[in-house]
Amino acid sequence: MKKILFKILVVTIGALIVLIAGTLLWLNPGRGPAEAVDPHAKGWAEEVEGTLVLHLAGTPYEMGYQRGYFAREKVLLTLSLFENLLELAQEEMGLPRFASHLILDLTYQLCSPYIPDRFKRELEGIADASGCDLKMLRRGHVISVLTERGCSAFAVWGKATKEGKLFHGRNFDWILSAGLEDTAVLCLYEPEGFHRFASAGYAGVIGVLSGMNMEGISISQIGAITKDKSLRGLPLEFVLRRILEETSNLDEADALMHSVKHTVGFNYVVADGDAGDARAFETTAHHIATFGPGDPKETVEYAIPIEDAVFRSDEAMDPLIRSLQECANAPGLPYGSNSYDHRYLGIAKRVQERYGTIDADYALEILKATAMDNANLHSVLANSSDRELWIAHAKKGQQASLQPYIHYDLKQLFLRPEERNPVAPPPETHSETAAETDTPTGNTEAATAEASS
């Protein structure tokens, strides 16, 4: 009998050892080989009005290596700030650092089957060039599956705008106290086999939060907390990046949005500058609803459908998705919430007030007026018709909407400095700069010195 019990004990201990070892291996996935990369061969960096612009081209690993090389200090700062957030969670929630790491490692592994291999290789390139911890880099790319955020977005065109141009605005409302704005970069991507695109984001983040591709597709997202969520799926930053890399029209964007596995609740606004059209996508882990401009499907009483306009904040217009939400006074009517009264209604009223005469200046005013106070990390306006961006980042704890918006002409910025059209100097009688007046007029002249940090 003792021998039998001993054998059972040995087998049990052995099984536990195998289980623990297997779990540790699963939580510490392998990686591809390091490669020899000359970052200057295809990539380069420049400064535009005080902001770092990274030009990334080639294979996923090459583009990651270029980012890690040209923005090394900002990449390392991104991860340091991320660790500070985990420390804050430990202080406020009593969650030990190792527990935060374990939760994020588990989340990454559950999301991993849905993340394209090319993105994983890009992260490896960043780690190899910058010397940062690859594991921490991976953790940072699934934080959106676990955290909440606000945001708002709108697209107007055709009859709504002065010249029919499509303007797509988005406020990225998130934590200002994290200091993430100090790592802000504009990345111009030229990936092998995919569309060129611009991403307004942060040095240590390869997913997209705001941006536009050179096919005229621009993107935005809004947090929309829901009961229907999953840790198994594609994090939102990679959803948006895939849209920019892989789609050239709204039909393709719609197909991609319906084909990916979503995680938690988000609303998206995707616009097509060439077609002059946009769509809103409302998503949970298992449901998705699509709306166009002035959509007759917007039958809930709080909806304000407008011709040639699509806009969203947290609340869903789809009754099923709204019934699953936990944001903006859900599942009831959203009246009285910041999401509805300040952001959704704020956009709608301003679009209606200047309907037919909206230009870039007024679109910027809509953005500024509907940003969340003390939570506006960056703010972006796209002229998707002409491939222009205006971007403002928070600064020293002050929200982005209070900062100057820097203008980027992507048709010029994708060129090498020596290939660009010369920028005419301002008239002698004009004493104010675009940054001083917060007007989106004129082209930005880029500095040509390469950054090599």
C-alpha cells in the first residue's frame, strides 16, 4: 500500500512540475533570430517643429530595428513610464508588480494567436536595436485589452464641408499623468507588400491609435466599456494598423472589421477621403454593427443622424450592443453623461451650426471643444482628401487640445528632404506663425538633420 501511495505521490509531483514548467514556457514564448540591419539603408529620422518623425521602411524586423535605433531614448522612456503605471496600480489597488506582469503576460499569450507574425517580428527588431526588454514591450501592446479610455471622433464631407473635402477628427482621451506625451512620434511607414501610412503615436508602440494611409483611409477609435469582452482576440491598436496597412476603401475596411476577432468594447470611425464616405463600427467581443452617414438604422431616440457625417463617442446606436454596455449611463439612456452631453452632442451641434461651411479651421475648433478636460493625450485632424494631418500632443500635464496643432503634408513628408517642393516664406507683413494662431494654414518645412539616438 505504501508503495502505491509513494508512486501516486511521485506521479503527482511530476505532473505538477511538468505543468509549472509548461506554464512558464507558455508565458515566455520564443522569438525569431536577430538580424544584421543598417538602419540608415532604408530608414531615417528628422525633426518637424520640435517633433520626431520616423521614416520606417522594409521588412517588419527592419522597421522595428529602425524605430529602436532612431528613437532609442524615447522607446526606453515609453517602457519606463509603463512600469510607472504598474507601480501606480500597486499603490492604488494593492496589486503587486509581479501580479501585474503575470496578468499582462497571460493576456499577451491569449491574444498572441490573433496577432500577425509580422508585428511580433517588428517588436523583436525594436528590442534588438534599443536594448529594451522584449517581454515588457509585449506587455505594453495588450494594455488596451485591460484598460478603459474615453475619446471621440467625427468625419464630415460633401454637403457638410466648404469644398466637399473630407475632414476626420479624433480626440484620444487617456491618462495625462503617465507622461506618455514625452515619447510622442510621427511614424511614416513604407512596409514591404502593404500600403504606406502615417501613425501619430508613441515611440514604444507599434500599434496605431491615430493615422491615415496614402490611399486616403483614416482611422479612429473610442472606448465603449461592455459586459461582452474577451482576452482572446486582436488588440485594437493592431486592428487599426491592419486597416491602414491592408485596406484601400471602405468595403475592404468593413470586411476586415468583420473578419478579426475583437476583444473588448470599442467604437470606430473609418473614413475614405477619395470616396468621400465614412463608417462607424460598434464592437464587442462577439457583436459588430456598422453605420453610415445619416443612417436610418440609428433609431434610438438619442441618435442624431446627419447627412455626409459620421461621429461617435462611447454610447452605441445599435440596441443590442447598447444593452451590453457599461458606459455613458448604460444600459439606459446616455443623457447626462460626459460622453453624450459633452462629446457626442457637442460634435453634432457644431456640425449642424456650420453645416455646409466646415473647413479645416472649424474642424479643429470642433476637436478642441469636445476634448475631455484633463484627459486629452493627443488630438488629430486629417484632411483625408488631400493627405494632410494636424496633430497636437499634451505637454507638461496640459491636454493636447490646448497646444498648437502641427501641420504635416504627407505627400511632401514621405519624400526625402531634397525631393520636396520648396516652402515659400511667409509675406513680410504677416508676423504670426501658424503655431501661434492655431490655424492649419500653410505647409510645414521639415528640418533635415537626422536623429541618431
